[in-house]
Amino acid sequence: MDQIRTLIADDELYSRDELKHLLSSYPAIQVVGEAETGESAVMKALQLQPDVVFLDVEMPKMTGMEAAKSLLELKKVPLIVFATAYPQFAAEAFRYEAVDYLLKPYDDVQLSETVERIEKRFLTQKDKEPGKQAGKLAVEGDGEILYLEPKEILYISREEKFSKIITRTNEYETKTPLKDLESRLLPYSFFRIHKSYLVNLDYVNRLTPWFNGAYQLQIEGREEMLSVSRNYVKALRTELEL
């Protein structure tokens, strides 16, 4: 997948640096520029053509909301994520077709969900372009490279230094981190349910309440139950249910 060109606009240097650092852990995200005012955000968007802009709401002179209005008038309209310490602006933010609304201080789980939404929107746009075809997942091991059909993968778990790939007929181990596998499998119906599990939604057949808001999930044809972190339950149900 092409990297998602990202612009960060915030009048506070510390906030820009913090968000840039957090986004650096996502392989699909490439921070291409920073802006410290709303006017600068619009000018940088014209110059850099970002795919997504993280906009602080409270900036001097031109606010994040005003900058968003200008961004929506560009020839290439970027995805917009508002970031602020003030929750009262959330309703207004979505008038500007925002992908998400992040509250400061940044929460790792919330940011992860935001990046996932961005990636899905980005892929949806790319899929509309002619000539785009997804390939097979390459798994290296024992001196050879195996190519797996993503639709054959039931789920992937992270165990110590290896990622274990469970298919309909076999199990494979790879040193590739779960985060990288998640990025490669984004064109397909895979979903992170836990820091250690990535599942193919096509094979989910049961969700069972566990404790403290967490759930357990069962995959079609498998007996083991997989843990669903409570922070992922709402988003998982949204993806699964009609």
C-alpha cells in the first residue's frame, strides 16, 4: 500500500512533536509536513498535496474549523482529523466531513482506531482507481517464501518474537510484526481485536461477553476463543453487524 501523506497543523510545537512521534509507529503513515497556523495549513496543503490533515481546532487568527472550510474547497481535498483538548467542538467538526475527532492528551487506542479509519478511507479511494489489484501475502520461513491467499487466513496471533498465521488447513510462523501484517492486509476484511490478534471478519461466528467489558471471539472451524479488548468491542461490532 502507498504511504498516506500526512500534514500536522498545531500552533504548539510540543503537540506537533508528540503526534508526529505517535504516528511514526504506523507504517502506512508518512508525515510530510507541519504547520503552526490555519493559514499555513492551507498553504502547505496546496504545496504538499497531503492525503490527510490533522488539524488543531484552537489556533490563532484562522481556527482549525476555518482552515477545514478552506481545505474542502481545494482541488485535491484531504481527509481531515480534528485534534483538540476541547470536546465541545465535536458536533461542529463533523459538519466538515471529518474522519475523526481526537482529544488531547492523545490516547493510544483512540489514535489506532483513527488511523484504521484513515487507512480504510484511503484504500476505498485507491480501489476506485483502474489497475489496482491486491496480491498474496508473502511469508518467509525455512529458506523459502510462501505466498498465502488472504481469504484463506482465519486469524493471526503474536506470540513472543513470532506472528502465527492460522489458515483453513495449516499454521505458519513469521518474524514479521503484527502491525506490518495488519497494514498489508488492509484491502481485505481483517480487524485488530487485541494487541495480539488480527482476525478475518469473514470467519467470525460468535462473540461472548467475558468480564470488565471485554469479549471472547470464536472463529468458524476453530475451538479456541480469542480475547477481544474492551477498547475494540464497539468498533468490532460496527464492522460486523448490519
